Amino acid sequence: MSHSNCEEKARKVLASIREKYNPDEEILVEMGPLIATHAGEGGLVISFLED
């Protein structure tokens, strides 16, 4: 998951995802400038990958 200047919000959403899906791995990072321009302040990008 990446966030745009909203780490606390991202951690709450990540906790909900953890409870529901129990992922093997999770990554939380700050968005790069290109995606953050489109997402806006407070935006989140959530990605799921399946093996």
C-alpha cells in the first residue's frame, strides 16, 4: 500500500486488510510524486498480488 501524506489513515486501512485477508507480506510506503499528483493528498493505492 502506498499513501499520500496520510500514514495514520493507511495504517488503519492496512489493519483492516490484515484482519480480513491475513496476507503473508505487507508493504507500506509513501507515494511517489507522479501517482500522488493524481491521487491527491490523503490518497491511498492498494495492491494485491497472488502467487
